[in-house]
Amino acid sequence: MRFARPIGVLFLLAVLSFGVAACGGGGGSSTESTGSNTAAAAAGNVVKVQLGENGSKYFIKVDKDTVKAGRTTFVIDNVGTMHHEMAIYKTDTAPGNLPLTAEGTVDEEKAGLVAEAVYTTPLRGDEDHRIRDGRGVDYTVNLPAGKYVLLCNLAGHYKAGQFVAFTVTGDAGGTAAVTPERPTSDAQAAGAKVKGTAVGVQLGENGSKYFVKVDKNTVKAGTTTFVIDNVGTMHHEMAIYKTDTAPSKLPLTADGKVDEEKAGLLAEAVYATPVRGDADHRIRDGRGTDLTIDLKPGKYVLLCNLAGHYKAGQFVAFTVT
């Protein structure tokens, strides 16, 4: 598990803009720039970045590997099939020879970590740097002149080739750190106020048994806020189904997941709304989010529909009176 780390003293990270996706799913750096990108371009450098895999070889590709000192916005897209990160290291060491930890990841302190792109700042829990497949984020930082390496430091990714050299030219003058405006989640931007009836929810695992736990399983009709925390060690989701079917007997698809249409999917909690790509419902371990919804009287099931989770028992009955 990776959590946010202090930023190096060389400079501070600046603004990371979050917005509603203009288009769903694909996640390629060929998409047109958003309004935030246009503003960034007017204020400094813009570098398009792709993260992904090509068989056993992982890559980080940039449309330019040299910029002038100053404000730089990295327009990052994960075009791969798994999570990736983008971290910035300032170093004179050759990109393929950075010092490693005993676990085989790059030693952040010795190698000169100065900043990491933020995927989301959840309502509860540390910043999340792991950019999900098919999603994109923008990351703006002031860069002094020097040599850098851009890389992904998830386990095994650097050793699989996911790094690239990057150079900043010119005078370091005029590149004083910008006061950071921390990226916020949608819930934080809205004030993160619990509306209506609050229901505490925990998602997690107990050995091979997965669970959804609620502090109350019956509420009155009306506005309900589910205060959700992932206390497990992997991703989980929380979806709400309105159904009279027994919680353990919901109809399944051929791949063993709950059939959303037949089972009566009503809503899903959103973990992150990235700049590019669909809303992300997978809540990372150690993080939390809220879901506010108006519920009519009836029987419901709260569950996680990631592959195998429902069949492992990750559901609970819920009633609205």
C-alpha cells in the first residue's frame, strides 16, 4: 500500500484540476484539452503523458522530453489495463540506474523524489496517486532547470521499464514554488455535509469472507447519506439494489457477478471523478467516501459487485420504511 509522502524542498506542487469527464472509458492522450488544460497552456508548458503496458514491458511516454524552466502541466492518461502512477525525480543519475529499496522499488529519498501526480483526494484517507486504467488527470508544478526522471514506482513497474528521462532548461529564476491548492473530492468541494439519515458503512474482508457492515439496516424514507469506509486491504465498491429478492439470491451474469439490470441497480457510490474517463466506483483500501440519495420505502441490498465479491458474501439487506 502506498500513501502520500512529503514533497521535496526543491519546490511545491501546484494545482491539480478535477472535472467531470467529457467522454467515457477510452482514456487516451489524444483527447482534446479541457478548459483547465487551455488555461495551463497559457500559463506555462504542457506535456502530454501516457502510462501503460506493452506485454511485460511497461512504459511512460511523453510528447516532449524537454521544456523551459517554470510552470509545467502534465496531462496524464493511463492507457493501460492496470493502475499506474507518475512521480517526478530530480537527479543526475542515469534513468535506468536509480537507487532501489530492498523491495526493488526506487528509493524515494535517495533518488530525489520531488512530486507525484494525485489521482484523487478522497473524503477520508490519504491522497491516492494510483491512476486507474482508462482515466486521466492533470498535474501542474513549477520546475527549476535540471535533469529529471518521470516514473511509476508501483511494485515492479520501474524494473519493467516504466521510466523516461526529462530535461528542464534555462534559468531557475522565476520558478519560485506556487502555493499549492490541494485537489479536492466532489464531496469536499460540496462541503461534505451529511444530509438526512446517516448510515455508517464498512467494506472489507475477513479471510476469504468479504463483508458489508452497516450501523443500521433500517431507515425512514427520504434522504439518506451512506458514510462509507473501506477498512479492507483491497478495492471495494458499494452499490444499492432495490429488490424483493433475497439478498443471497440475486440474478447473476455468466461471469458470476450480479446482473445490474435484472437485480435492480439503483445507484453506486463514486470514489473519484477524474478529468478524463468515467467516474470511478472502486474505493481504495484505507479511503472513504459518502453517497447521498433519496430512498423510497422498500427492500434493498447493499453490495460490492467487483468480480467474486458478491459470491464471497459482500452484501447486506437494507430496509426503508
